Amino acid sequence: MAAVEQQDASARYFARPKKIPLPTNYRNAIKYVRLAIEEQRNVQELLDQDRHFRAGRTIVGRVLSNWPKIEAVYASLDLAAKEPRLNPWLAKVLISELLFGSGRLVGNSLPVECMQQYEQQVHSAHKELLEKMPAAGHVKEPRFVRINTNALDLEGAKRLLAEEQWMLVEERFADYGAFIERVKTLADAEYMEDFHFPDLLVFPNSAKSFWSRATHLHDQFLLQNKACLLPTYLLKPSKKSVVLDMCAAPGLKTTHLACLMKNRGRIYAVERSEQRYQTLCQYASAFGVIKTIHSDCLDLTDEQLPGVEYVLVDPSCSGSGMLQRQIVPEPVDQERLFKLAGLQYKLVSHAMNAFPAVRRIVYSTCSLHEEENERVVQGVLRHNGHFRLLDARKELGKEWPNVGSPDYPDVGERCLYAKTVDDLTIGMFVAVFERCPEGVQNEVYLAHEKQKESYERMHWYSDKAERALAEARGKHQRTYRTSERGEGELNGEPEADAGVVAVQHNAVKTSTTELKVPERNVQEQGVQEANGLENVEVEGNGETKTKKKRTKKETEKEENGLENLEAEVNGETKTKKKRTKRDKEEKVNEQEVEVEVEGKVEKKRIKKEKEEEENGLENVEVEVNGETKAKKKRTKKEKEKEENGLENVEVKVEVEGKVEKKRIKKEKVEEENEQENVETEVNSETKTKKKRIKKEKEEKANSQEDVEVVVEVEGKVEKKRTKKEKVKEDNGQPGGETAEYHMQRNVELDAEIKSEKKRKKKEKLQEQNGQHEVEEPVEQEVKEELTEAATAKKHKKSKKRKTTEGEEPTVQQEGTETTEKVKSKKRKKVEQ
């Protein structure tokens, strides 16, 4: 039984159809598309390193370049609900192959068979999408390529492209529109130079596949959209300048700035995101002028980045200008736009205020929303008066069709827009700021300050009007209460109500006449509020009354009564006005009188001070008399006397000045003499020191010469001695004469040492003085020494003859003692 069951199970297993795997190209495409979309990573290097996925660059490139259309088709088919087990990333890759690839799917796996069922629906959904697509979606964007001028010039680029079988269209266009039309008609093997930028080349849309494969040219050429070159060209950094790129990743604008600066100066490239910072480092590694910084640019100031002169602000934005988002427009998220605009405003304001040496700032976004563009520029200008907005078209120097919105005066017309339909580029916004000269503020800032003042004035007027109405309301309530008690002159209830209304109306009039508000809207508001108060207070006087229709007569009577009441009230108000006017006039007159009196006093004081400065009378009197006296008008005689006294004082001062000058001169002369004496003393001391040093040197030299002489003489004597001993040995003489021989040798040594010293002294004298008269006395001394040596020899021989054989040892001892004494003397001389 067990064997039969096993056979049945194996039969069922082999009878079941095997699972067909998904092709590896599709599996790998899913992986790289997910990395590019979800993690925002640059997958080009990963695709180059993957040797087993050779078709990956084309498959993944098709998916990423058409991603908005693919998502729209996937959403219209509602595949997420219809096929929940189908991987959405795989479904989008397969839709890309059906619409933008070969048009057919490879393999027989379950996902492939599932998508083949929806093939017709995919094509129909794509057609509907193209019909609803805006004009930007139908534009075939050309392939813009920038030359890396740090490694290659324009002529070298033309040679390289000619080797790749590309043909240059050498046409010149006076009109920008004619240039755009020629770009649309480029053939597959043609290219041309850009109308605005000399280092930019334009290729047809079909060239995208070539540039995706030409990896050997990526060091000489960079794939960059034309709109992205607008901010860098408008910044115009000079050579050896200091530039800050506040949001630098991925680094294409940063490298273009380095090319414009000829790779000289310094560019600080700042990026906050870790992954984007890595891509920035890869692009910037070939340029020594770029210094990358992984930090938040809002935390950096002039202390960390000294001497910044140019700033490029290209912050995060909604990206509504990107071609993919123009093809399938996204719903506008106002809350996200508000947050992005706040961040952009902070970045531009920080660039204006954190770096005092900044001369020019360029602000750019790849957005088409005014909230991120003109409104941010207007807000920055309103709160930073030391920067002004330049006309970007004038700075560019060539024709450009699109500018900002006219709804923003002095802002929109000075900004540039790059648009897909007109420029065949992505959507881009650019504004150029420049520091104002000293004492100058931009127009937007001044207009905003005036508007603020007018708003403050309006608020002040409205507050004052409300206070006046409140006071009028209180007065009317008091009048009504007095009328009820019978104290007033009013007799009827309707008349009392009408009187209250009239008083309120007149109070409003007085308040408005006193305020003298120039704005019509404020007056209208006051009248409306007054009318509202009338109605309210008629109903709320403490009693609820039934209202009925009144006849014409009653209304006429009431109107007549109202006129009388208004006349009375107007009379009271006129008297009050007259009294207040008189009080004001009296106060003004008193103030004017006080001001006139103070002005006269001030004028007199100024005249007196001038006279005192001219004549110098007050200061002289204070110094001479030592007392402060009250000053009065003086007669001409007194003034003359004072003038004479002043002249005498001036003479005294001149004399004292001359005496002081003489004293100063004497002091200077004494100081100079003291300095000379000190210098002479110092010179004498230095001379004595020099002499002493010379003497010491001469003594050392003499001692060294003596030692050399002794050594030379000993060597000569030793040679003679050896010669004599050899002669004696040859003649057969006995060796008993050693003591006598030592005596004789020592005497000869002394004589030769003396003669050698004298000879050297003689040579020195001849070198110093050039005198030859010294030779005779030296020769005489040498002769005398020789005679003394000869006599000493004779005397020793006589002693030898007298000695006997028994006395020989004593002679030898005496000889040894004499030799030891001579040696000790020589050692002492040498040591000295």
C-alpha cells in the first residue's frame, strides 16, 4: 500500500505544470526603479557596475523618463484593485515595455500573461492621456550637452564629435524664435551651438540614447538642461572670487561655476542630505576650487565662510516646472507650498544678512507657482532694504521671451521664466539681487514702509472714532434720563428719542470734523456705525414701545421738532467748539510767545559766544583774575582797553612760548650729549674688549706655534740621533756614552727650539712691516748660541777624561737626572 501511495504522489507532482520564472531583465529593472523612485538614488553607476544586466540602462531609462505617464495609465486601469497579487513595480515596468519599448512582452510567466490580457486597455488609456495632455506634454525636448571647459575647449569638442560622426549646423540666427524653430527640425546626426551660451550644444531628442551609451565622453561633456545654466550665468562670478552655493547637490551648477571661474578662487558647496552630499562629492572631485561642506546652510555665517562675495540660492521647491510633472499635472497642495515658500524666504534673507561682503545673490527654482517665485522675492525686498532687484533680461544681454507676472509691480517684470513650450527646456524661475550703494534703499522696501505708516494712521483714526462714539452714547443716555425726570426741556417721548438721535448724529459729526480723516472709507464706516447706534438706542431706552404707522402730519410734526432740537443742540455744540477753539488759540499763542522768547534768548547767547570766541575776552579774564564776573554791556573805551590788555597778554604768551622752545632745545641738546657720552663709553669698552680678545687669540696662536716648533725640532733631533747611533754601531763604539749623549741632545734641542722660534718671529715681522733689517741681529744670536753649544761640548769631554772606571755609574745617573729635568721643563713650556 505504501509503495502504491508513493507512486500516486509522484505522478501528481510530475503531472502538475511547473512554475515559469520571470525573466531576469524584468526582475533587475524592478530593483533599480525602486531605488531611483523610493530612495532617490543615482542608479547610473550601479547599472554600469552590473555586468549581468546589459539591457538595464535602456529598460530602466525608459521607465524613469516616462514615469508620470506610466503612473497615470496604471491608475486609470485600476490594476491595484483588479490584480492585487500583481507586483505594482513589475506592472509599471511591463506597461513601459508595451508603450515605449518593443511593444511585446518576453516569457510566459504568470505576471507577463496577466499583463498581456490588459494590452488593448493599456494602449487605449495612453491615447486618452495624450488627448488630455497639456501643450508641454507634446514638446519633444532636445538633448542639451554642456562642454566641460576645464578639460576641453569648443574646438576640441567639435573634433571629438566629428569623430563620432556628428555634423555641426553652422547657422547664425538674429532672432531667438528662428533658432527655436531650427532646433525642432534637427536631423538625427545634427547638432548646433546654443543661441545664448557658448559652452552649450543642442542635439535632437533622438540623441538621448547615444549619450546614455557614450560613457567615454562623460568627462569632457555634461548632460545639463539649458534652463539650469541661467542662474550660473546671471551670477557672473569673477576669477579668484569667493562663491557660496547654499543648496549645491547634485553639483552640476557648482561645476559650471568652477568652469566660469577658470578653476580659480574658492567655491563653498553646502549640502544637508547625506546621500545627495555623496553625489556632490563625486561631481566636485575633479575641481580643486570646490570645497564641499556637509551642513545646514542656515547655520553658516561669515565666521565659518569668510569673504563670500557671490551666493547662489537654488533651494528645494515643488518641482512643478519639471517636464514629467507638466505632462501629468499634480493637484496643488497649498499647505506644502506655504512651507516651501517660508524656507525659501529664510534662505535668501540669511544670504543677505549673514555675509557682509556679498555683492550679488541669484535665487532660482524649478517651479512655476507664484507662491514660490514672485511672492518670495517681494517679501524679501520688503524686509531687506539694502538689496535691490536687477533686471534679469538686461543682465543676460540677449533676447528672452518670458518674464514674471505683472501682478507684482517692480518685481515680476524684472524676473525671468524658462518655459517648456517657448524655450524647449524645463520650467525655471530666476531673480537677481544686488547690494544697494550706501544710503540707498530699494523701491519695494520704501513703498512697504509708507503703507505700514498709512495702516497705523488708519488704526489710530478708527480707535479715536470709536472712543468719540462711546462718549456720545454716554451723553445721550444722560440726556434721556434727565428728560424722564422732567429736568430737561423735552416734553414728548418721540421728541426725546429724536433728540437722542440728533445728539448722536451731531456727536458723530463733531468727532469726524475734529479728526479730519482724509480717507473716505473711514468716514463712511463712522456714518454707518452712527446710524446703527441710532437704531439700537431708539429701541433700547429702557422701555419697549409698540410702533404703528404714522400719518404724514405726525411725521411732519416730528420732523419739525427734530429740526428745532437739532438747532438747539447745534447751538450748544457751536458754543463748545468756539470755546475749545479759543482755548486752543490761547495755548498756541502762549507756546509761540514762549518759543519766540526762547529763540531771542538763544540768538543773544549765540552772538555773545561768537564775540567771546573772536575776542577771547572771557577766557583771559578767568585766567588772570581767577573770578567769574557777570557780563554786561561795555562801552567802546572799555572794549579798547580790553583789546589792549589782550594784546599784552598775547605778547606775554608769545614770550613764554619762545622761552619754552629754548628750554626744550636745551633739553634735547643735553639728551644728545648724554647719548654721545654713552656711545663713547660703549665704544671704548668694546675697543678694550676687542683688544683683550685679540691678545688672547695671539697668545693661543703663539702657544700653538711653540708646540708645533717643539714637535718639529724633536723630530729632527730624533732623526739625527738615529743616524749617529747607526754610525757608531758601524764603527764599533761602546755604548757607555749614553748619558753624555742625552745631555748633548737636550742642549741641542734647546738651541734649535730657540732658533726656530726666532725664525718664525722674524717671518711674522717681515709679513707685517716688510722690514729686512731684522736679519742681522738674529744671525748674531744664532752664532752666539752655537759658540755656547761648542764650549759646552768641550767642557763635557774634559770631564769624561777625568772620570775613572768606578765613577761611570755616577756619570750615568747624573746624565739621566739632567735629561729628566730637561724633559720636565719642556712639558711645562708646552702646557703654558
